[in-house]
Amino acid sequence: MFSGFERQVAAVNGTTINYVRGGSGAALLLLHGHPQTHAIWHKVAAALAERFTVIAADLRGYGDSGKPAGLPDHSNYSKRVMGQDQIDLMASLGFDEFFLMGHDRGGRVAYRMALDHPAAIRKLVLLDIAPTLAMYEQTSLEFATAYYHWFFLIRPAPFPETLLSSHPEDYLKHTIGGRSAGLKPFTPEAYAEYLRCLRDPATIHGICEDYRASASIDLEHERHDLAAGNKIRCDVLALWGKQGVIERCFDPLTEWRKFTEEGRLGGRALACGHYVPEEAPEELLAEVLPFFHA
């Protein structure tokens, strides 16, 4: 899926991060969402690599990256720690500053990176998310029904791990195939990769810890940011699916303005659902290439 890219594993921040690298030029880091891997970028990676040095990484707990056991307070899966993994990865590759694009869970890691490491992030693209705090505090019946896993995965271990491990493919099909576009956007190769990784019990635990952190320590960090006036200082492009839950349940630009310096934010809905890089790769490229080069 990543012809011309090389696969590497880096030991950083007390774990290992799996990634692929291709292209040349300014660095661009791509971060995936749940329950997927860096493979979500396979439809856009080659085009991006014509203009950038592209690094597509697996998050801690996902793909072929390290999957440490969660701590009692879930702090080792906080977006702050997961972001530090990626900051350290890029520094190990010689990139002290870089462009950044994140989808879903990767978007949550990405905006934490921009808040915590403003000098490192040149520009930021966020795909189909609103801030975690806003999404939990504004939970509605429609949102809770569509994003039921936000509330299921945070239950104490090993309850959700046990259920997911018994039928990982059912969970994968229901999760990625239960959105507006069904399973059509996912190539057989990408689907097989997601399933391979999800069949690992350590991946399932890592995913649960990611969500447990989001419902606890990550919310503390965001409340502190808002109280302290800590904002993202780089230009931000927020894109989301017109047929997705973010469009129906939230006002993304209003919420992102709370975390972004004035005049730094833009964005709009695209003609797709949640899985933007796989549902609308050409439309995504048409938005992000001019943004990164402006």
C-alpha cells in the first residue's frame, strides 16, 4: 500500500513507534484514528510524498507500535504522552519542526502536540473531530448512540477487552462499516491490516486505555488549557464529513476557536463521512496541499 516507502521502528519515550517514510522536502507527520493504523493514509501518501517527507506512524497502543500495559490513572495513554512519542520520533529523524495531520484519535494526539509543543508544529490539519472536552460535555442521545464505544471502552479492565477479544472482526465491521459509507471506502488490503492488528489482545488493551485516558486525564489537561488561556499558535485547518456525526452533533469551528489563537483557524465540511482519507482522498488533497504551502 505504500510503494516507495520504507518501514522502520523507533525506540522513543519508553516504547516503540512503527512508521513508514517516503518522499522528500519539508516533513509531514500523519496520525491515524481508531480502530485503524497508519494504513488509513495509503490513498493520499504517494501524492503527499511528491512534495513532503511523509512519515505515517502508528500511535502507541495501535498497529505495530508498542502497547504498554495501562497505568492505574491511564496517564501513559494520555494524549500528552502519546504526543510526546511522536515529537520524539520526529526529533530522532532530524525534524524539530514539521507539518501535522491527524484523523480521529490521531487528531486528538495532534492538537495536544500543538498545545504542548508550539515550536514544533508548523501547521495543523484536524480531520472529523471536535475537542474531546466539548464532545463529552455536549453528549446527546444521537452522539452517544453513534459513538457508543466512547462509553463502552472506558469501562474498567478487563471487561471491554474480554468482549472485544472474543469477536474482533465483528467489532471492526460494526465500527468502521457502521458509518455513512459502510465498508465501501476500505480496500481489502487496508481492511486486512486493521483486522490483523485488532486480533492482538495487546492492541485491544491499548485502544481501551486510549479511551480511558480521554475520559479522565485528557479532560483535566483540556480544562487546564481553557483556564490558562493556552491556545494553538499555528494555523489550523479543521475538516469534517458532511455525512458524519461531527456535522450533526457539534459546531466544530466554534469549538476549535476556544483552543486556537484568533485568526489561525479555518475549515469546512467535505462531501463524505467520518473516514475522510479513505472516503474522499482527492477532496482531502485539494484542501491540504494549498493549506500547507500557503
